[in-house]
Amino acid sequence: MKILVCIAQAPDTTAKIAFTDNNTKFNEQGVTYIINPYDEWYALVRALELKEAGAASEVHLVTVGNAGAEAVMRKALALGGDQAFRINTDSTDTYLVAAQIAEFAKDKGYELILCGKESIDYNNASIGATIAGVLDYNFVGFATSLNIEGGAANVKREIEGGEETATATLPLVVSCQKGMAEARIPNMRGIMAARTKPLTVVEPAAINALTEIASYEMPPAKTGVKMFTIDQMDELVQALHTQAKVI
């Protein structure tokens, strides 16, 4: 079985966020990019575990992005991926990204496609479902556990008030979240090996985006905390009525 893991790059969580061109573009100046944590810690690591257990023969990686995404793909290879592919286009449109991955994957024989539940920058949480829809594959979202037995997948995911267990036939797309696997750190051997592993650039298919960014807006600045003493209950009640905001 071959597994395809979808990798997205995302700004480091410590990056200072700013916008340019009248708040229509993200300012990448000085921003360090990392592998989207849900893709790295859960989707990729679980794929590697399945390979190590003998359930998979190869783990391939795919991203949609420009040449700047190759650094994070090398890190993903250092963790243990066998081959990486970069689809040479860049977009914030969920459908375009998912459809490009689906177009790439459709004739490659992947029985299992894994991705993180969402990216930490746009938080759309829809890439996995869209890939499955375009390919007409089965889909399980927000999974916390995945095992392959007898050509089928046993998947667990959290639901309101409990946990759901499902059995799905392959081919299958699964979006992964916390609980799926434990994060790994690339070792020196993996880092050295990643330098020679193939990273192939694939030209994009002719697919049109369905959405575009109109503008970005920073959240309002946090206001200070107003303190009340125990003998100011009347003032507290008055403030709750006139100043407090329901979130």
C-alpha cells in the first residue's frame, strides 16, 4: 500500500503578522515557515508508523506551493518520507489546493491519503473532505486513531460526548488530529538522507480558484483588566450590565 501525505507550510506561531497592499496580502517579510503541525505531528508520523509496521510500502509527500515550500518538504523527508512532490502553484483557495492534489494523486495508486485536520493559518478544515470528494474516495475527518487490517481501515474520532469508531474500505482519505500519533524530531541520519531523496516539481493542472481574499483584518487590541474589590459589588454589577461584552 502506498500512502500520500499532504503537507502545508504555515507561518511559525511566533511570527509577527502584518499585511500589505491595503491589507490584501500577507506580509512574508521576516516570517519563518514550518510544516503545518497537524500535517507533521499526526498525518505524517502516523503514515511512517504504518510503514514501519509493514502496513505500507511507501510514504509519499505532496504540497501545493512555490519554491519557498521546498525547505519544509526537506524536513518532512528527514522525518522519513520516501519521495516528495511540489505542485508548482500557490493559492489560498481551498478547492484549488485540494483539486490539484486530487489531480496529482488520481492515477498514482494511493490507497490512503492523510492530511492534518486543518492548517494553523487559515483553519479551513476542508482540504481532506474536498480531496475525497474530487476523487470519489471514502472520507473520515478529525480522526484520533487509524489502523489498517485486512484491507480496511479502522478509524476512531471524537464526537460530542464520546468517541465514534468506523470501518472504511480503501481507497480512503483521513484528516488527522491530536491523538493520532506522537511528534517526532528528525535525527542526523534522516537529515543527511533527506538531501538526496527525490523532490519532484509538478506543473499544476488547469483548475480555477473558487474564492479569493478580499482583505485581511487584525483582531481588535485587547483592553486592560478592570479590578474590583470585595466591597465594590454594586460597581461590579453595574459594569457587567453596561461594559461587559458577550463572546
